[in-house]
Amino acid sequence: MPAAQVVCLLGANGAGKTTTLNCVSAVVPLSAGRIRFDGEDITGLSIDQIVARGIVQVPEGREIFPEMTVSDNLLLGSWLNRNDRRALFERVYDYFPRLKERARQLAGTLSGGEQQMLMIGRALMARPKLLLMDEPSLGLSPVLIEQVFAILARINREGIPILLVEQNARVALKASQYGYVLENGEIRLHGMSRELAENPEIRAAYLGG
């Protein structure tokens, strides 16, 4: 994918969007093909080796540790950057002041939007070179969706490319610069997001008109 862009994957349920992310992050093994990142063939590497190369996934749902505090959840993301934790915390709290206010609070008591912020913050603690986002709008109100995507846009502007899986095609195309449409695990269409948004086939299938 192009450097420092937001690239979205569109497709119906079961098209292979989440599987694509899981293959890149080594959660699911490849059945065919190769994966290259930053000039290196990373096919077959373990999850920790993938993270060490800067690929970090924020999975669908609220995958937090509810009985741990917000700060301890964030701390888990910094296991590769133990000597730089203070700066990483400051960076995350700059993006998410709400998390700083709730640093000593149990993560399970946070709202859905705050838990999504915590997951993104924990990923940033790993100093990602590529951020994989799976359904960041899931279960959020329109106001919170707008807030989360505004933060993702800022993260991207500051140099981190994002590969985005998002069921809400309208939100995904607005947030991204380039997009791919998957059908049954294969690329059906691809192009600039603004062009895909005007494509009659895409509009009929995903945008309601």
C-alpha cells in the first residue's frame, strides 16, 4: 500500500476482509501467496516477529483486559519499547486526554468509545509502522465514530499508514485515500476512494443508491 495513506478494504460479510488483516498480522496462516512489508518477505513469521517489524492490529470488538487499569492496559503495548515508555504514554495521552483522566480506572468500566480509544492507544504504544484497524466504528454512536475517525486521521497525518476494514462503506471511503473491494477473498475493484464512492456499482451495493 502507498506510504502514509489510509487504505480501506470493502466487501460483504464473509468476503475476506478480516481474514486479510489476520493473515498480515500472522493470526491466521496463509494458504497461498506471500506477504511483503517494507521490502521484506514476512510470510510465515510469528505474531511477535510481525509486531517487532511495526505491524500492529487493533482487532474488532473490545479486546481489552477489563480487570486491569487503563494505564496497565497501555503498558502491555510497550513490551518492545520498555526504555521509551514515558514518551509513549505522553504521546497516547496527547491523542486521548480521556484516557489520562481515567488512567487508574479499571478498563472494564470505560464506555464503548473509551474502550476503542484504549485499544488504539495500546497499539500506538508499540510504535507501529503500519496500523491495521478492524471495524473501529462497531457499536459506536455517530458522534463517537466521528471522534475516533478524526483521531485516526491525525495519526495518519503524522506518518502512520492505516489499513482499514470497515463495514460502513460510506465512513470507510470518506476516511481513506485508496480502496479495495473484496469478493470471496479476491480483489473485485480497486481505486482512489473518491472514485470508488462515485462508482455506480459500489453505490448500489454499499452506499444505498
